[in-house]
Amino acid sequence: MSASLPARRLLAAVLAAGSLVGATALPAAAHDDDRRDRRAARHSALAIGDVQHESRTRTRGGGRAVNDLNREWVEVRNNGRQAVELRGFTLTDREGNRYRFDRLRLDGRSSVRVHTGHGRDTRTDVYQDSRRQIWDERDTATLRDARGNIVDAQSWGGRENHRR
């Protein structure tokens, strides 16, 4: 049994309208996903924790002043439950000094201190191997993921300390 011409025209019109509505809804859904991704990045489990800037100078035998760069550090915290692989993440200051994480899996609810000086990397302490101070009295520490997206930033020493 074949449908009449008016019935076929009506069916074609309904199908065409459905296609237009579907095509129009797709970009909106994709846009919503992009917004959700940006919100997720803003609410990352990783954050900059405590900061100890400007290493203190102390005196060694013979009265020689020594700057202990390992007393200068920035803490990166994983406030989430899941471990995060930090390979490729970077920690930078306002002057462009950069520390790039190699292989480090940061367990959930744990932290790692990034020291300015020299030492042997462990799960809780890594070293930039710098011979000079990096973190100043007024500075900003910025943590970026492996793609270069800002995960967290913290400034200090201005009129007020703040996060970005």
C-alpha cells in the first residue's frame, strides 16, 4: 500500500524540520561541553600550597655567608583523591624562571615541595638545581599543565596575597 501524495509531503516536511532542529542543537551541546571543561580546569585538584620565599643567609665556619637555597620552596598540593601524573607540568615565577616536572606521580591528598637549590629528588621533595634565589619578596608562582594551561597561580608580597 502506498501513501498518498499529501501524506508523503507531510512526512518529508516533518523529517526536514527534525534535521534542522538536530543540526542547530549540536553546536550548543558542544559549546556546553567546552564550558564544562573550562570549569573543570578551574576546579582542578592541584593547587599551589605554602611558599617559603627568599632563602635565609646563614654563616658557615670561618664567618663566610652561605645562602641555603633549599630553604626556599613552593609546595604543589593534590587536594583530590586520585593520583596525578605531573610529567610535563611547569612551575614558573614572574621573571620566567621555570621548573619542569619530569616523572612524578603525586598521590591523592599529598604534596611535593619544589626547592630552589640542589638535592636528590624524592616523592615529597624535588630540586630546581639553581645556584641563585628564584622566589622574591614580591612574586607569583604559576603552575601549568603539560599543555600550558594555567592550573593555579598564587601571588604574594603586594598589598595583598591572592590567587588567580
